[in-house]
Amino acid sequence: MKVSLLGICKNIDYVDEELGISYIASVLRQRGHEVEIKMYSVESIDYESIVDFEPRIIGISVYSTTYDKAQEISIMLKKRCNAYICWGGYFSSEYSDEILAKNECVDFICSGEGEGNFVRLIEYISEGGAINHIPGLVYRNADNVPITNAVSGKKIDINKLPFPCRDILTQHKIKAAKIIFSRRNYSNKGSSEIIVRSAENIVDEIEFIVNTYKVNRFDVLDHGFESEEYIQMLDEFMNEIVRRNLNIYYYMCVTADFHERVSVNFIERLKNSGLCGVFIDMEAGNEIDRILYGKSVSIESYQRTLDYLHQNSIHTSISFMNFNPYSTFESLKQNASFLSKYHIISSFFVVQSLPINKNSPLIEKLLNKNLLHKGTDFYEFSYRQCDKRIDVLKEFIISYYDVNDSQSNQYSKLCYFAIDYLNLISYLKQKFGNNFQVLKFIIDNECLINKTLGEIGSMFLDWFISLLKLAEKNWNDEQAFLISQESLNLTVLNEKINSLDIYKSKLVINLLKLNRSYIDFL
């Protein structure tokens, strides 16, 4: 059967791999199906290519950020293709009933492991059988009512799955491959457990990618570090990388108590095996928010982990939520102090709010307090602040930031330089550690980028703190605009943001002057 699998990337500047549909494509090809897999940015959908392929079923990976585009694509393809349309992903699973009720163009939604239920759906379409026996499938019955089959409690052995296809990697000439070391398996009772791949299986895939696609940079997508089994696997993984003499570089997620979980020797071995950066799901800069977010690790432990990583020269990025419905002036001041102390790029963190969806633990509490706002679409929720003064502050900050971002695309560019680019720099420092001439260019560039990002972060932090003081004392819109124009001068800000591109270009030029083959690493 012909199957089209589509991913949609919100970022208009580049696309990335989508491992969910890539795994499904490999399983389907293994079973003899003809599969076309495509990843599109929201502004580059090639409808003609999809239609010309004549698929019998089209699978689309959907997120809340791409829902509108997925809806548009599905309507268009339903008119032009004689094909079933199936949505998948966490967002589709969470809102399956609402999606089917609102979108006649969507025939099915797959919840759970796509390598199991989507493959079973293909078999049902081609061979017939009982649709109610397909685990995790959501569909409409004869009365047009959404029916949800129970998710299978059967574990998929990820070590026995074929490696995910790399069509997207080659189509878009992506220089860093995505990979998973573990996966969270959900049972039909709603519980979950982390399934860890074997070190040998992971390194087999890495070696295959290095040899086949000449790619040696990897983004590890999972959060398995909370498992002791995962740490044991990493120990074996490092040994296997060294044994096979694989020259790779990777970026991974670690827990906020990382410093308590591993030794300095373990970190050195991670670095020697290619670790060049980590991400921490931190989110809070004060104890009250940490407890509200259900984080078990104390702020003091967060700080020790950040110190630990800095001391061991590992580039670190975090997630952070500045506002929540119960934010106080004191909690916001502590957040600002935390961001300032650790020189965390606060330009996009000061505007971040705790997201709310229909399954959020706070939803009932917010409803009872009459703080919850339902958006125009079924998945959109927002909330008012308990302290009305903070409501005014947050609304102004987000609105001002959004207007400026729409003019200069600040958020995506700053995210790129603060995370992706600095991870690249960390990789280049390891790659050319023995080449003094190249290393000097890289380190000089890193200093310029960090200095500029720090200056931009300070501008946003000073702006936020000044507005925070105004809101606590006596808010005045006119004064807030004057503060914004002074602290966040757009001309100065855009000059600094544009200078990041200039510094990057200078590094590329300097490296190309030394050796044109160095372009392959950038």
C-alpha cells in the first residue's frame, strides 16, 4: 500500500527530523509498503508531490503549534486525494474526541505506539477485520460518535525495531541527526515506564548513520536520565563508542540533580565520548514555583547542578516558566535573580508562562477560583493572575514582546544562538581541540557570541525588573512605555541581534580561508 507520512515544522527558516513518523516508515517498509515521508515548514507544503504519489492513507504528526496548518493540509488533501487521513502525536491523542468532532477531513487518530497501531490500521484498510481490535485507535462509529480503543499494555521492544528512516535528514541536508536512547511506554491503565535501549543497539545506529550519511552530530531527544538503568546503559554506551573509535558529538537531556547522579570521572568520560551540551527541564527559579510545578529537586540542587556543569565546561540550556497563576512579586524577583546569577539568556524566559491544557493538575483549581479563560479553539486555555497587578504586568510584557518579535523574529534567532549555535561551538572546540589556529577562531567567536547574548539578556532583565517595580508600586501605561523604550531600545537591540549573524559569518569565512572542507562541520 502507498502511505504518505507528513511532519510540519513551525519554524519557517529550517525543518528538523521527526522521529515518530520516521520509525513508522521503517516498520512499514520492512513489511513491504511503499512509503513517502516528508517534513515541511508551515510555508512550504508541496501539495502536488503528495497528490502525485497517490497514497491510500496519509499520516500527519500534529502539535498544538501546528494544529491550524495540519487542519488546512488535511482539508486540502481530502479534496484532492482518495485517501484516509490519520493524525498522530501527543496533542492529537489528548484531544482526539474534539479533533474528530471538529474535523470531518480526519478519519482516524492513533494514540500510543505508532509502530503498532498505525501498522495495524494499514492492515485493516488493506485486508479488513475488526477495527475495534486496533489498540489506541480513535475513529467514528456508524452514528458518527468518536470511539477510542484501549491502548495496548504490550511493550514494544525498541531494540528490535528497525532504525528510523533518514529521508528527512537527506532531503534537507540536516547536519545533526536526532536519536533516542529510551522511550516512555504508556499502559492501558494510564501509567508509564521508561524503556531503555541497549548500548549496543544505539551505537549500531550511530555507526550506521556516520558511515551511510556522513553525519556525526546527534541530538538525543529523551529524558531517560531519571532511570538508574539509563545511567548504566550510558556507562556501556561510552565504552562502546570508544571501543569502536567513533568520532561523534551529541547533545542530551539530564536531570536537575545531575551533580548527585554522576561523578566527575563519569562526566569526563561523557565528554570523551562526544558530549558537547545538555538540556535541563528546570522551569523554576524559586521554591514556591518549583513545588507548584511538581518538581522534586530543590532550587539549591538546581544551582549546584548548574555550577557543576559550568565547572566541567559543558554548555547548558534550560526550560523556564516565569509566570504562573499564583506568581507573586517576590517569586518574580527571585526568578530574575536566578536568571541573572547564572547568566541565563533571559530574553525569552521573562515572557514565558506556565502552559495549561485540559489535563493540567491546576485546571479544577483555576475553574473554582474563576481564573481560567477558555480560548476560541478547544485546546486553548489561558488564565488570570491571582494578583491583578501582575496580570497587568504580564499582559503588557507579552504584548510588547510579541509586537517586537513579529518585526525582527527575535525569539527564534536568540533561541538558535543561545542553544543550537553554542552547542555547535562546543562541538567545534572538541573537534579542533588540537588545531591551535582553528581553535583560536572558534574561542574568539564564542566569546563574542556569549558577550552579545549576555548584553541582550541584561537588556531584557533590566526591562523586566523595572516594569516589575512599576507594577508593584503604581502601574502607569505611559511610564511602562517610557521604561520599555529606554531599557529595550529596539534600534540597539536589533543591532545586537544582527551582530550575532555577522559574528557567525566571520567564523565561517575564517575557517574557509584555512580549509574549504571545514564547511562540512558548520
